Amino acid sequence: MKLATFTHAGSTRIGVVRGDDLVDLAAAAPELPRDLIAFLSLGQRARQRAGEVASATGARLPLAEVKLEAPVPRPPKYLAIGLNYADHVAESGLEAPKFPTVFNKQSTCVVGPHDEVHMPRVSSALDYEGELAFVIGKRCRHVPRRRAPEVIAGYLVANDVSVRDWQLRTPTWTIGKSFDTHGPLGPWLTTGDEVGDPHGLGIRTWVNGELRQSSNTKELIFDCFALVEHLSTAFTLEVGDVIATGTPGGVGISMKPPRLLAVGDVVRVEIDGLGELRNEVVSEPEETARF
């Protein structure tokens, strides 16, 4: 099942993607929640009901007529993993980590699959990182690897947009990874039963139609299930938490010479079976100053 958060006619709600259409759950099953975290919190009965109405209902909207939002517009936690593909470790000139390299992206960075990405006023060192991400579907702690699939609600595409000079000012990376609009997610959440094994998916990133990254999630150093086990050892994972699993080689900063993003560039990230993000880089608008 593909679960989307979308806006139509001034209202944001959730639906099930079926081909080129979207089943509006607010119309087809009004007893269900209208946001994805609340929906996932209800567990299997909500998913079963959504599946039933998606197969039977006529409450459909063409995808072309809705605005897709990030499936989880404000995740409780947005955790990301650095240096998790061997080729990216090599191009960074660093040693392969013995344990996952974990950092936070602030949840205010999250935007939708087709939203604009801002070139910050304070930097032009903007870079892309196409990634597989997953969403937690069950509150959990101390999850063994073999049971990790039970707590993953589904998978989606992420772009860990990075402001390289700000990222490298401190060892924690968080501020350089968390500028507003620097967390495109989507285009929807594909549930685990539809994905099957998430560790064999092709992942590709294009900039203005030029292929920059091409790899497969089988190349992850620490896979999705290992990450659940590792993270949940330390703290509780909550419904709606997003974990981005790291980027393969081919980032702009590591090219010789570096090829960072510029205003007007369009970044497209695609993962087999999960869909794609398509985000244009624009100058940060004046109205982002708020007091």
C-alpha cells in the first residue's frame, strides 16, 4: 500500500495511491484519522480498513490534481546516518565506521516531494544526498534485528540536502543538515509488505538530468534492520520517526572539482518501487525572516 499526505481544495489529509489516482480516505473512510502519524498509531486495523475502501471506493482524485506533501510533515524525530555506503566513505577520504554515524536533522527542514529547496542566504555550498528512508510504525525500544521489520511502517525517498560549510564547522553536522526546506521526503510511504526486502533497491540521483549517483541499497554498511536495533538500544523510537539511511557515492562536494548546486538546478532522486522526489533550488525568499 502507498500512503500519501496531500492537499486538495484547501484541506490536507491522507489517501491511498492507486496508479495515477489517489483514494481520499477522508471521503472513503471518514472514521479514520486525517494525518499519517495518527493513522499509523491505530495499527493493522486502520491499514486493513484503508485497503478495503481503496479497492472498493469511487472516492478518487487524479494525482495530477493534488499537491503531495511529505508523508510525515513533522516527524517526532528525524535521524540520519552518515558514511553508510563504502563508495561514499572512500570519496570522503574517511575510514569506514565501526558503528553507525548518527545525527539529527531538525524536523522543521521537512518539505514535500516537489517543493522548492532554498539556497541559503548565508552559503552557496549546497549539496544533494539521495537516500532510502523509513518510518517507524510502532513505539518500541530494544528491538532485536530479526524483529525490526515489525516496527517499520514503510519506506520512502529522501534527499539529505546539506550546507557543506556549515556542516563541517562542528563535528555534530546537525546545523548544516537542518536548514529549512533541506529535508524533501516522499512521494508517499510504501508499506513494508509491498516493498519486501528493502535491501535490494536501485537508488539514483540526477541533477538537471545528469546522473550523479547510482547504487543499490544492498550496498548499505548498516542496513535498515541493523539501524533499528542500534538506535532503539539507546532511546525509544516513536510512531512517525523518520530514519534516513545514508547516501551512496557521487555527492557534489567530492567531485574534482566540486560540483555543488546552484539556483535553478533541479534534483531528482528515485528509488526502485518507491517513486521519486523532484525539487528545484531557488534563492531563499525574503519572507523567511520572521520575528
